[in-house]
Amino acid sequence: MYLPPHDPHVDDPMRFKPLFRIHLMERKSATVECMYGHRGPHNGHIQIVKKDEFSTKCNQTEYHRMSGGRQEEFRTWLREEWGRTLEDIFHEHMQELILMKFIYTSQYDNCLTYRRIYLPPSHPDDLIRPGLFKGTYGSHGLEIVMLSFHGKHARVTKITGDPNIPAGQQTVEIDLMHRIQLPNVENLCNFNELSRIVLEAQEQVRQEQQRQEDRTEDGEGSGPPTEVREPGNEGAAPLKEEPVQFVLPVGVSSRNENYPRTCRMCFYGTGLIAGHGFTSPERTPGVFILFDEDRFGFIWLELKSFSLYSRVQATFRNADAPSPQAFEEMLKNIQSLTS
């Protein structure tokens, strides 16, 4: 299992944790060992469910228990998962979310089903190379997301989730047709100024969508479009653009204060927010900020919060999608699992 670094160190490398292993024996037989817990390898089972899917089951879950009971298990998990103790976490809401995650993840006892995911296909006109990124999500800590490009839009899909937004959901969508020109640093410090710019972009997008719907109703949408703009025309070679100074507006919270102080370009986007259990999900306006080839950010206007994303540098073999269609189908499948 690949785990994100300890919150909020988003630029640190991923962590690796073995979950099971297979011993290949003579006469084409094999034994499976579960590696979960702290009492050493023990008997496990792996079953191939269907193509690109398999399940693991621990046959000796008592090896996962600790002599100090659930409290010792929780404190050990907290040190490994978050790199800290419960006494280090003063925020009551954060304590509640962490405990919720422990209860949810520990109940499975390494009895899990795995499905293949593909890395997104890339194109020379993409803003940056697509792929996996680590991102800050407030009290939820660091999560893994996937950046992919789809014509006039880019998507950020959650690969790991939290009690509010589960894995598979599209956490951020970027409108590559609507660049946002940030004000100078002095005015950027004013949240109201940034809010005005973003809401103007939101209204412009709404009006364009309305005009498109009206044309479709009038029968004008059936013919070929008068103009097709590829996202590469709007943002080609972004890293050749001169960087501009960047600072978070006053009042916008960030888990990591060590964010880049220059950016290359910004776009209007929307972020997905919801209550616990993925209740009442809605898309809210925000700003996508491209810092460099390996980092981007998103300002959640309604939450007054900033997420920083840093590229996962680990390499994965045989992870490329066989076709763009296969990648799109995979995105739909992982989203449907939690919708």
C-alpha cells in the first residue's frame, strides 16, 4: 500500500507498507501471508474475482490485535498514519475525523477488494503532465488525487477519500476556456477582490451555458460548431510564461504555509463539497492555480480554504491505459462505486 506523507508535508515522498505476500512453491503451488498488524506474517488468502479485480482475506485476524486493546491499536495507527499523538491534535473536529477514519478502515482487517486503475493518457497540449498528486484537504489530512485532461476541461479525481467526499469522485473541475487574471499582490491579499473576480467568471460561464442551451432548443445546436478551441491554444507551453507573484488572500486557511510564492497561470474551476456520508454534494466556485510542472493549487471560495497538490514521483509499471476510451470507462466505474 502506498501511503501519502505525513500531513501537511505534501512534497515528501510516498510511504510504502506491505499488506500481503505470496510465496511461490514447487509444483506450481503457493502460500499467501497477510502482513497486516504488528505480530508478523500469518495465514491469508487471495482470490481472483474477475479481470482486473482481486480480493484479499486474512484468515487469522487475531494477529491484528494488540495487547493494549483498541486504544493501543488506535495510538499506534495514529503514529503511523499521521506521525503524531492524539495529544498533538488540539482541534476537536480534526480529532473526530481521525477517529472516524480509524474506525472505518480498521473494521475491514485487510479483507479488501482491489480494482485496477490506469494512469491518464497525456497529450502535448496538456498544461502539465497528468498523473497522480498528493493534496492537502484540511482536517482530513493528505489525500491522493489524479489529474487528467478532457478537451476543454481538466479533472481532479480522488483516488483516496474521506468521510465527506469518497474516492472516485471528481473533487475539482477546471474550465480551461476561462483563465483568471489575478490582481497584483497588494490587491490579491484582499479576499473580497478575489471573490469578485471568481464570481464574475462563474456568471460568465453560466451565461455561456444558457446561450448554448437556448441555441440547442432553437435547433441551432445540431449543426457543426462555428468555432472549436482546443485547450492547448488557450494554455499552450504554460511553463514558458513569466511567473507572477502569488500570495493567499487574508482569511484563506492553508494546512501548508510553505506554498510557492509565484504561479504561471490560473483558471476558473469548481470544487465538490458535501456533508459527512457524501450528503448534499454540490459544486462551488474556486480558482485553479498552476505553480509549476509538479505543483498546483485550488482556492475553495466558499470554504475560504486552500489545497496544495504535489506530484507523486513514484513510478508504476504497466499502469498506462490501453486507450483513452479505457481510461474514461475506468473513471466512470470508480465514480459509480461511491455515487
